[in-house]
Amino acid sequence: MPHYNPHLKAATPDAGASPRRNGTYERYDMIDNIFIQTRSAPPAPWENALANAMENAFLAGVSTLPELVIHLTGAGLAHPSGAAWTEANLLGCLEVQGEIA
């Protein structure tokens, strides 16, 4: 089974919809339930590394964005661009994958 949905429909603008909406709703009776089905491609290595580092941070008790930035920097994880982690570029990395609650 793939780790992404190769059949995911491209985002289409809906009247009144949020401009940050990344995908469309699918009818469950019309599609296969594919694992991580909102992904259009497998995660990049840096995405997996970031997810692992964030999980470790949360397990260590990190609970705020500034603490998370400090933890990622201290863990030696590099931003994909090679720049130092900041709150802004971390949020940018997370927003690429979807809205932040």
C-alpha cells in the first residue's frame, strides 16, 4: 500500500472557502481509504527527521513554539535550507503540509 494518495484531487477554490485550504473533501464511498491520504507524495527525508525530532521534543516536555525551536536547534537538526531554526521558518515548514490549528 502506498504511503500517499496518488489519486488525490487537486485543490479547487470554493466560494467562501479559506484561501489556505490545501485539498478537497472526498466522498468515502467513492475512494479507497489510503494511509495518509492527504499526501500527494511520500514524505521527504527532512520531513521525517523533523517529525521525529518534534516527537522527541514533546516527549521531553516541550510545550511552546520557542521551546520547540530551541529543542530542534539543540538536537542538531538542520532546517531544510541550512539556516538556523526560527519560529517563522518552523511555522513555514509546518504550513507546507497543512493548516496549523
